[in-house]
Amino acid sequence: MTLDGQDWRPRSGAAPWRLVRSGATLASPRLRELRDYWLSLAAGRVMPAREDLDPLDIPRLLPNLMLVDVFHDPQRFRFRLVGTRLTELAKRDSTGRWMDASLYGDNTERVLLDLRACADTGAPVASLDTAPYLENDWIRAEALLLPLGRPDGTVDMILEGIEVVAGKGAGSDGNTVTLLDWRR
């Protein structure tokens, strides 16, 4: 799966949104710290395994993190763990729940876009988007998705960090997902 393209039209019939690849980098110091931690765990491998992750190494990041289980055939995602800050923003604790229409309705495919790209490619994904799943739909946030998996490249879990970068009037039309360069 590639995220390149002009417009992404979801199968559900919801309005399309625009994908914009930019040279912009992660603005959040916390997400850059998470990226650096993940890279240290990978230690030259394609990706680290879940067993490599130790929450005690990154305590200040935990409120803004989630772990998402990746299932194959058919591909599905389930929240393994959701940080306290993310639970507060969403006004619900989704730990243990499937990421599907029962949580996201017409926004399901948009919410799953980054997860699918990360799971399918085994590569990190970073984006800037208006959170389409919150009652506070004006929240603009950076997200960094980092694959965890097997030596053969199969992604079993995704470590995701989310950082709110702006509130109301954040300069987005609500229909644009900006892809960021996660490496810098």
C-alpha cells in the first residue's frame, strides 16, 4: 500500500479527503523522542519486536501512546493499550476494542489509513491531521506510527504516539491529511 495520491475516496461513501506529502518533519519533541527510542530498539533490524519495548524506558511518553494489535486475513486492528491523555481526549477508553465502524462510523477508513500503511509496508508513518474520531473534531494532531513485529517483516503490533499540536482554527479544512517525514 502506498499513501501517494491526490484524493482518497473511502468505500463507505463518506466525503473524500486529500493526502498531501510534505517535506515537513515532526514538530513534537515527544514524537521525535519516541522515534529515537524505536530506532534504538530496532538496532539495525527492519523493526523491533514487541518484547523489545519497555514502558519503563519512556514513562513521560506513556500518556500519549497506544499499542494496536494487527491481525491478518482479514486485516483488522484492536486497541491493546490506550494512554491516559488519549483516553481523556477521546472521552472514552477504547482499550480492548476493535477499530471499526462501531467506534468511527463514516470515518473508519480515514482512521485506519495510517495503520494500514504501517502494517502493510512495515515502515513508520507520520501524519498531521484533524482528529476525525473525537467529539472535539477541531483537534489537530501529529501522529507517529511505528511497527513492531517479526524478523521476516510481519507487523504484529503498532506503537502509536499522538500529540495535539493545535486547537480550533488550526488552519486545516478538516479534509486534508498531511504526511510528514518521520526520519528528521
